[in-house]
Amino acid sequence: MKVRLHPWIAAVAVTACAFAGVPSGTSSSLGLLAAAAQDKDSFTAMPLDSGFGRMDLSDPTIAPEQIIQRLAAKESEFQDALNHYTYRRTARVQVLDPDDDKKTLGEYYEVDSSGNRTEHVVFAPASTLDQAGIMMSPSDLHDIQHGYPFVLTKEDLPQYNVKYVGRQKVDEIDCYVFDVSPKTIEKNKRYLDGRIWVDATDLQIVVTNGRMVPDDTRKNHEDLHPPFMTWRQQIDGHYWFPIYTKGEGYLHFSGGYGYMAQDVHIRDTIKYSDYKEFGSTTKIIYEGLEITKPQSQPAEYPKR
């Protein structure tokens, strides 16, 4: 991506640019690259709604480190199970009028069929984000595909500081709450900086709130990302799958080198639907013999 544009998607990044001659449809990825520069990035965290109860700050009955290790093990199981599902992802990134958030100045929209570690575009009209002076960057696309549906596996756990916060109900679900931040940031890698709510019974993530980092704040290279919130739902009686991501906020581009300073109001919405299990088998051991029976019934993704 060129340094003149910036996107944001439910964790998308936006790039502000003042050039009238910026080519349209220059890219489609997660993160907007802004032509302006910024010394310090800032964002407003996604607010919690009334479904979040009072935070219980007392110590848990199980040591937090044990909870974290069990969580990572269950998340690894979930990641493996997800590789045996197909699903549809509908992503929309909008630049909103600063004076009227019901008016859209530009939009990126794409529907993908995902599964078995492959992506297939089902529908993708031409992006109009360039009309608002921004464009999607590779980090934006990465965040949409991998960052927003955050999974904290055993392999990823050593990369993060995970701190126990307390217990809190999300709707009727009793959850452990943890703050998560990267220990170090390696080049060309994306990390969650935020908070997760973990089902106290299933020990799987049910809500993620934060943003993907790092941002690029260099002059003429600004690549900024808004906060996002992802909800999961138990759809197969065992694992919690992402169903909805929303991100919204102002990305602050400082300007410079011929570009104007600009605040860009971004809104991301991503919906995950039509989960179906495929190609899985059940292994049954009977009197020392293994019997393999294919599972032909797919698991339908419930509507939200």
C-alpha cells in the first residue's frame, strides 16, 4: 500500500490524504494508511453496554495462572476445530460524515466464504473509500481475517502479558476478565492490546475489546487502527465462535508534507454466519479396534 491512504475495519485502519489525485481502488486490506503524519496516536475504547455487570475484584478460587493455561489449551482446541468449519464473513468499513454519522462518505464492502484455511470472495463491489481520502492497507485485511476474531492459543500465549482483572457477568454468562498486551512487538506482526472476557465454565473467550497494534505513526506512512469489539456465541454445543465485530472511532492524522491534518470517523462491522462443519470424522474404539464413522450432519450457525 502507498503511504497516502489508511483504512479501518472493526479494527480497520484509516489513512487520511489530501491529494485529489489519489487513485481509486488502490488496495483492499485492513488498516488505512494516511498521508498525514502523527506523533502520537489515540483512540476511544469501545464502550460496554448494559449487558456487562458489576466487576468482582476479589481473588478467584483457582489461581489465575491455572485459568490462563486452561484457557490457552481450550483456545487451541477451538482453533483446530475452526479449521473444520466453513463460514461466511461479511465485512463493511465506512467513513462517516463528522457532522452526521448516518451519512457515509466512502465504503469498503466484501463478502467472503472462508474455511479450511482458504478465502474465497463471494461479492465485492468497488471500494469508494478513496472518495473520503483513505484506502485499505495490508494490516487492515490481516486484522479482519485474523485479528478481530482473536484466539489466544498455547502457541501465542508466550507472546502476551495476561493479567487477571476480576469476574464479571456478560448477559447471563459468568466470566473471568483478563487484560492482554504484547510483551514485545516484532516486525510485520499484529497483536491484540485490550481485554478479554472468558466463560468461567468453558474457559473460552466470549468477548474481545481492544485494538490491534502496532500503528505506524511515521510522517507520510501513517497507518492507524480503531478500537473494536468482537462477540462470540456457542454454536455447536462445545465451542464459542465469532459472530459479530463492531469497531468505531476517530483516527487522528496530524498532516504534513503537503497533507492536511484530519480526523476520520470510521465504523467497521463484520458478521460471521452460516458455520458448517465439514470433512470431520469420529473415531470410536470398541474392544481394542478403531471404528471410523463419517459425520454427515453439518452444524448450522445460529442467527444472532
